[in-house]
Amino acid sequence: MTTETRLSSFFHRQRHLLAQERGAEVERSSLLLSSCGPKLLEQKGLSLGGLGVVGVNVGLGGKTLVELERPTAYHSSPVFPPHGVRPGDLARIEPNVSSAGPSKKAAKKPVESKGAQAEGVVYRVTDTRIVIAIDGSDTGPEDLDLPERCRVLKLANSVTYDRMDKTIDDLERIANGSSHNKITPEQNRLVEVLLAISPRSENIPVLDVKFFDESLNPSQKEAVRFCLGASEVACIHGPPGTGKTHTLIEIIRQLTITSAANPKPLRLLVCGASNLSVDNILERLLALPPDESGKKLKVTRIGHPARVMAHQGILESTLEVKASRTEQAVLAKDVKNELETALGVLSGKGKGVKGKGPRGAERRKMWDEVKALRKEYRQREGGVVNSVLSESQVVLATCHSAGGRQLRNLDFDLVIIDEATQALEAVCWIPILKGKKLILAGDPMQLPPTVLSVGKKKKAVSTQRQTPTTTTKPSKTTPAKANQPIETPISRGISSAEGDNTDSEQSDSSDSEVNSSDKAVLSPKDPPADSGKIATAKKSIAVLHPPRTLETTLFDRLETMYGSSIKRMLQVQYRMHADICAFPSKTLYSSKLTSSPLVASHLLRDLPDVHADSVEDEKEILCTPVVYFDTAGCEYFERLEGDGDEGNRCNENEATVVKNWVDKLIGAGVLPEQIAVISPYQAQVTLLTSLIRPQYGSELEIGTVDGMQGREKDAVIISLVRSNETREVGFLKEKRRLNVAMTRAKRHLCVVGDSATVCHGGKYLKRWLAWLEQNSDVRYAGSE
């Protein structure tokens, strides 16, 4: 079990890694903002210049919404140029800069307004307008005396890190029994199990389950029973195409009704690592039929309306829309109108206001009125929000937005986190602290969370013992031990979860490739799910270890602590042809992943309107599930572009092979929207886009492997890029990236690469190439 010292080490390590990641993001953003002129910042998509304020309104939570657009007096078109400013980004409104000099450094403190600038969060973005939400204070000084011409500057977003830091602080107080918040015994029990303070309870067998969807396969039904019978936590391992979301929908339906397996309906908080995953679940829930009494499931989506799917049903389910339609909203709306009128006068942009707003004592008096109105509006709006959420059976949000004002004092019977293997552990704790039971769903064999500071990992864990620095918060409950050495498990022998394989230079020293998830899935030491005695022994010695990097997710850590008895794997996939599925099933999923008969033999020729000019073309193009174009010996060498970053590699000859194969597929009747071209390297994606997009348009998807996670296409072409005399493969060694790449294809997978280079990338890549040679249609690229 976990000791006080181990707890202190764990929390210290989490804070240290989060501080590194925050620093990496701020450093990247500040470096760009300090070294780039205004024009270059616009070209990089980090700013929008020459804007004018067209309105000041009030949004949810009493936030001041500043609306900006490109005035026709200064621009020939009101449409924004291409940019990277998105809803949820931290941004600053400041005077417009037209000179070529460097811009001001990004401020590190978010959401404040001083003089002629203000910071806030991007609330909404359209082609012609952008809205910034500024969180006004009821007590502090504030003044939105914005300039006539201004620009919006994208900043490093520290709001997420502030929220994660606060959550880690709250978690530590709960773990040490010093929390001032009211924690139920069930919530406390969940925390203790997740931190290995107390042993995990045995699952309660649930046999009498009447499934809503009888089409679920046996492994999906077993996962549902397993989650219903878990006392504290359960994990669903969902390999590509296995219907993970489908299974979660069944679990949600089972938990929100009264049945033999569920004595009373529960209130659920459903979260995801991304807005897309949350909206995907919401869309499925909205499509469910009414229950026996004719009532639909009551669901509410928390989050920026601009960030959710542009689907009417989903927008209607957002908290903002639902709150505006309640009876209590009428009184709140009156206060809001008064507040907007006052803000319009102050900004000089209100109806009937000409020129600048009031000055001096009159302005100060009006700001006092605004503060009073804002406070009243928040109180009234809070009642409306609570009313909507109290009636909701299921509340959906991203893990980060679950820590917002709307859910601050709400608790739930159960928390579900989808894409848990793509989320930082710290951000998962935000919704977890609101629940009594937890279900995690994801696939540890796909890509982990994106971590900017991962390049500094070796330096961060170069010593086995570390002492807390002055910048890291020590344990508040164990001050006497604050300066003791911190245990950091570096050896794989201590904890398999800490041996992450993201560092490609360390990834092929053994068959395990230093991957926590691989070891959890493939290790013969793990107890089988039905091995009660071994599983109990595994539980009794569960030990909490500090994570090596932020890429070690909560899903990974729980599997390491409790073994495979804490999860159930979905074993039937409904996406890939059996030949495409064969290699990942054998090497990453212990040969347990099987293909449904519905997809096991489907090919491109089964698509409507496809054709071939000859029998030979039909066989080579439409009837071959896996094709490998080997460029070995062709001297199709890669080229490094730009600043030498790992992602700036391209291969022009290889891109030509890809383009030729795309031409053949489309020539045989395969539609552009049924094809995806992917590569691990951004420079290659840019090159392929310039070659293919002019002819086939944006319907043919071209992107990185990372960007395709969670997606699927009938035909997928992978360009491996790496071909060099030194036989270096870079991050191609990351088996999870390769797994994502090859499992996007439904009917046809084409791989283009240099076997002479790629085979030197470790045992996994060597096995993959050997499999391709034996099981695919191997072609010599030079003959194309």
C-alpha cells in the first residue's frame, strides 16, 4: 500500500512535470511573440490585426464579451485571413501595431485588463468576427477603455495548468485527510483506491442484465457487466474499431434506469479528452429512443457553444441554450440588458452613444453600477444554471471544463472518462473529484497525450533521487518531510508504467520496447481476469509510483498497479479487413483482437460505383487489402527542411509514388472522400498537400498520423519518409504511432517506405517489415 512518503513523492512529481509543461508552452509562445514582427505573427496565425470593437455584451458567468471585426475603412474584405486563433485560447486585445518591430512579450497572468488592453478567453470565432470573453471582477479595478484600432494576440494558455495545479492541491489534502471540503465516504474511498492507499474491492457479479442493444458482442456485454459490478473503478480497453463508444452508451443507459442490476437511477458526469469525443457521445445519446414512459434522457452539454459540433440537436443541449429558455431566465435577462447597456456606454459602442464614453468621476460611478449589476446577474444566473443541471441525468463536458464555475459545487454518482489514454492524469482528476465511482475508456496502445516538454524527459529524470526545489509546492501536510529525497522510479523493474517508449532512442533495447501499455497487455506476469487468487495478491501489493513523464496516463498507472483484472478488453473490431487487423492483433493485443464477419473480407471492389479497366487492374487495385511499395535501392533519400526539427522531413520521390497510387485508386472509381493520405512528418504532409490537393480538393484527407487518431477511411496510404545512409528512423520507432497509422484503414492499406532504412528501427519495425513481405502485395517502387 501507499505510504505517506510515496504520496508526497507522487504529488511533488506531478507538480514538477506540470510546471515543466507549462514552462515549455509559455517559452514557445513568448519566444514567438517576442521575436516576430506584427506581419510575421499574422502569417504564423498567432494574431489578427486592424480590428475594431463593434459591440460589448454579457455572457454566461457575467463575463464581458468584446466583439471585434475588420472595419471596411481599413480592409477591402471583412473576412479574416487564415489564422490559428480558436475558441478556448487565451488572447489579449491590445493597440494595433503596424510597424515591423517585435511585439510585446506575452503576459503570464491571464484574464486582466489594464489601460488600453485586456486579456481573456476566445469565446467565438466566425469568418468575419471574433468574440473575447473577459472575466470581470466584482471587487478589483477594471476598465475596458479599448483603442479604436486593436489586434488580438494569441497567448500561452495557463488557465488549464492553473486548474490542474489546484486539483492536485485538493487531491493531496483529501489523500492526507486535511480537506476542508465535504467529501462523502464513497468519494474518499475512490481516491484511496486510485492512489493505492486502500485495496480495490472485488467486483460484484452482475448476471441479470437486460441489454437495450442485443447486438452487442460477448466482449462488449462482458465489459458492461464488469463496469456495473465495479465498486470503485473499472477500465474498458477499446482497440481500434471495437465499438468503445457503443459500449459506453449501453453503460449510460443501464445506469440511468432502475433495474435489477441498478437499484436506482444515477446522475452521471461524462467527460472526454477532446470536444469531439464528448460531442460524439452526446450525439449518440440524443439519438436514443424514449424510455417505456415516453421520456427522453435528460442531457446537458457544458462548454463553449462555438466549440461544440454545429449540429442543431447538440447546440440545443448546451447549458447556455437550455438556461436561456427557463422561466427564471427572464429576470436574469432584464439584469443582463441593463448590464450590456452600461457597458456599451462605457466603451462608446452602445446604441445612441457617439464618440468616447464618459470620463473621470462619472466613469468611476458607472463602473460601480456595472459591478453591482454583474454581481446580481451572476446570482440570478447561478440559480438558472443550478436549475438546469439539477434536472439533468447526464452532464457532458471535457475534463478541463468540468472544473468550471457551473459544476463547482455539484457531485455525481459516477464519472465516465472517454479517451482516457489521451488525457493527462492531472486533468482527469478534475472530474474524478466530483464522483463516487469511475469508469475509464481508451486504448493504451494508441498515442498518448501530446506533451511539449517530452524532449526534456532525459534531463528531468536523469537522477534517481531528487529534492524539491523552491518553485515546487511542498506537501502541506508533511512539512517535516518537505526536504527529504523524492523517490523517482527510473528502473523498469520498479514499475512498468514508468518505462514509456516515447523516447525513440531507448525504445528498442528489449522486446517490450519500453512501453507501459505493451507490458500491461502482453506480460505473462499479469493475472487473467478470472484468476481470483492471483488478482487478489496483485491488489494487496499495489504501490503508487511517481510518473516518469506526463505521458503516463491514469489508465496506464491503474493497469500497472492492479494488473489486467481492473479492465475488460473489447475483442471484436468492426473496421478493418482481417489482413489489416492481423499484425496489430498479434503484436499489441495478444492475438485477442478478431475481425467481425461483417468486415473481415470487405474490399474496395465492394464499394458502389468502383470499376477497373481490366481483370488485372481489379486484382491489383481493388482486391488487394495490403500493398507495400518498397523504395529500397531506389535512392529515394529524405530531405530535412527548416530548423532541423524532427517533423521537418520530407521525401519527394516517395510523395510521387503516393500521388501515382492515389491517381490509380480514384481512376478505379474510389471517391476522394474515401481516401486518406497520412505521414508521421508534417513537412511530408505539406508536400503531399501541394501535389494532391490541387487535383482532388479538400475532400481527400491529408494529415499527420497524430491528427488521424480516432478517424477511419476506406483506403489509407502511409508515407514513412525515412530513407538515409545512416539508417536513422527517428520517431517511427514509436509503435503506438505506427499502430494508429495502420489501423485507420477499413478496406485497403498502402505503405510506402524504404525497408533498408526502416528495418534498423528496432525489433518491432523489423517484425512489421517481415510481416509485410509475407502478407502484403510487395511492389518495387522504382518500377512505378
